Amino acid sequence: MKLASRWGYWLAGLLVVAIAAYLRLTGLGAFSLTLDETTLVEAAKGVLDRGVPSLYVGSMLVYLATYELVPYFIASAMWLFGESDFALRLPAAIFGTLTAAVIFHAGWRLFDWRIGLLAGLLYAMSPWALHWSHNLFHPSQTQFFVLLTALQVRRILQDDATPTSTYYLAALFFSCAYLSWEGSGFVLPILLIVAFTMRWGDWHWLRNPHLWAASAIVTLVVVVQGVRRVLLQVDYLMVGSGKSDVSLPQLVFTKTTYSPYYYLWNFLSTEFHLVLTAVLVLAIGMMARNWNLRFFYLFTLLGIFFMTNFLGYYNAHYIYYLLPIFILTVSAGGVLLVDFLTRTCDESPLFFVRVARQLALPLFAGLLLMFSTIPGLKFHGLGGEFQNPVRTDIRPELAGIDYRNLSSALKRHYQPGDVVIALAPLALRHYADMDGDYFLQTITDRKIIYDPGQSVPQYYDKYVGNAVIRTQEEFYALLRQNRRVWIYATPFGGFKEIIEPELLQFLQRRLTTVSETHDGKLYLWEQ
């Protein structure tokens, strides 16, 4: 790399990293932790107290059987900086910033400086990427390691003389991704199909013993994690079902829940991705002209295909790990398409044609940045099928569930002897240092656990082990037996799904609403 190129690389990279870091650190602790976040915070405390991610549910010590690697980074931040929301989310912000740097580096080295800078800026200012960099749940960490895995495998496929360390780095990065979220295991069949497609007819790469050694390591990690997951669950009797029950790929297209267009609407057609998707489609012909672009296109399309057809649940954040590859694909394909369409303009005798050639790429990049980042213009759907209008992960102006203020209100008004029914006891513990006493669910929807180790064996909630009130009669009896009963009803939308309508009407008529926040209410019963 020439000196001028080296200086340009470092200055452009510094710009991307500075923008990414600033946007991710700004307002990092502004919003309340979510329920998923508070669960991982408790698991991180288990790392500090017991050396492994774990938490007590009633009398039972429960070891984390998924996201195993995530609490270690949170625990490190907790040990260094304390338990503020800012400190707890710092690892996610760091992973998001590092991902922006890796995208910039990959675009620069595999294509050219224009693609590296454009892709880095698109990711640095992506509203979706910013949301998950402000959330300590697994997506930011998983995405970082999936990107590193894909880049190492690309290197292996392109060069048979690649260093031996590349094979083991790919295995290491995949293992980190898989232990951050086992759903990232779909990367294995994706990369396998990409590899056979890219190297069809040339099988020399399969003869490398280091490839098979690295594959054995990956297989061992997947098998051990799966066995451990099963063994950790055999001791618990639970009622209800949930996403944690899905541990293996399923033929989702054979089920009534199959939704072939889910990720079309919730990934490719969101207002910040609509223009990017248009470029993805228009530039698909550029695959034939560039090996690296072909790799990224195949990875993106296969990722959408596998997550749609073989994962038993749909959620937008399940496909979040594809975002860096998607952005690299769009940036590279778009720039190469502009070059292809304007390649004859430099030879034109007309001055304005040559000027248009010079302006084409800046205008294209500006268009992508305008429609795909927070400061730019937005597309909004007028119909209900366009996308979920309350997706806070792509609309930073929308507030999430506010556990913090509701917990503070309960802490201020709480009196000794009060009874607390908490729908989100871990959030209450985090913000008010209390667990509550009961969990209310008269319609079995959330998982509940049977704990024989309690003084009175019965069903308890899966978060902290509060006794479950399962009928209206039990609830009314509790009110008669106590002078003051609080109901910490957040998220309120979920609360309405687990109690009968008549019970909800009773709460709204007979109890006092002491505090109300976004998707949360605090009720008080007084005799």
C-alpha cells in the first residue's frame, strides 16, 4: 500500500469508527433495560459470583443453556465500571463499533476505497445497527463473530495457499458466534453451499487436513452445546412452550405458521432498507464480474432462505447477523454497477457527459445514505401489511417498554407489609432492588416451572421463582387477605394476554392506577 493510500485508509477508517462510536455511546443508558437484557444481567452476576452464567429461580440454581458467551462480556464491564445501564450495554456498543470497522476494512481490501467507505458509513449510521448496539442482548455480539467467520471462509475459498491459522480462526469465530446464539448455526449450511457453488469442479481445497481439523472443532462445539442444553433441562418440570424449545432446524414450510414473506417485509422492505434492496436487485448482474461480490450475494440470499424455511420462529432480530453482509453486497454491487453504466463517459467529447460521470458515484452514495440512515428521508407504508408500525428496533424515536420509571414509582410508594405481583420481576429487581411476591397468569401463556424445593411445592415463575396465581379465585383471595397489593403490570400488552378480560376490567374499575408509563401500569389495591 502506497503512503498516500495508507494515510487515506487510516483517515477514512478513523472517520467511520468515530461516527460509529459516537452514535453508539450517545444515549447508551437513556432507555430502560428490556426483559431479555435483565435476564442476561442476572446471568452475568452469576459469572462474578459463581464463575459461570447462572441465576437462582426460587431454590434452584439454573445454568444458562443458551447465549452462554454473552454474560462473560457483560460481567467484565460490570466488574470494571459498575452496574449502570450504560456500563452494562458497553460491550454491545463496542461490538457494534468493531463491526463497522471490519466492514470498512473488508470493503476497502476486497473491493476498493469507495466501497469500504460507503459500506462503513451505511452500517455506522444504520438505525437497526444502532438499536442493537444500544441493547446488551446477543445480536450485536453474534453479528460481529458471524461476519468474521464469513470473511475467514471467503479467504479459504479464494486462496488454497491461505495460512493455516485462517482455518482455526474461522472455527474460533464460528464457535464464538454459536455460543452467543445457537441460531447462528445456520451459517454452517449457508457457507457449505456457498463453498461448493464458488469452487464447483475444483475440489483441491477439500484435501487440506486443517480444513477437516477445524470442521471437527466446530462439530464438537455444536454437539457439546446441544448435549449440555438437553442435560440442563431434564431436572425442570415446566408448563407452557416457548422459543427455547426449538433447538434443531425444522421444516417450517410444512407448518401452518410458515410465513414466506416475513423477512421480505421485516428485513428487505423496512423504510431504511427499501432503497438498499432495490440496489441489491438491480446490481445482481454484477456477480458475474466479481468473485468477492458473488460470495456476498450468495451468503445474503441463502441466509434469508434458511431463516425463512428452517427456523421454527420468526423475529426480525434472528436475521440481524446478515446486515453487514447485506450492506457490503449492496455497496459493492451498486458501485460496480455505476462504474459499468458510466465506463464510456470518460471518452465522450461532451463536457457535461464527463462531468456527469464524475458526479454519478457521489450522487449514488448520497442517495443510499439519504434513504438508509437516521438523518435522511424515510419511506412509510400506508397499509398494515407494509411492516409492524411499532418496531422500536428500526425507529429510534419510539420509546420501548419503560421498566425503570415504573419500578421507581413502586419503590417510592412501597410500604412494609405490601404484597407485589410482578410480571417482570428481574426488571423490578434491577431498578428497585425487590423481586415481588407473586406472578399473575390465569391464562397459561408464559412458561411456569414446578419447584419441589420450596416449602410449598407448586408452580413458580421462570424468572425469580415467585408463586404463580393461576385462577381468579386465588387472586381475589389474595386481595381479601392483604391490606395493600401492588400489580406491576409491564409489559401491559403481554399482561392482557395472560389474564381473562373480566379480570382486566376488575383491575381497571376497582384498583388505583398509581403510575403509568409506555406499555406499563402500576395498580394498587387498598382495603
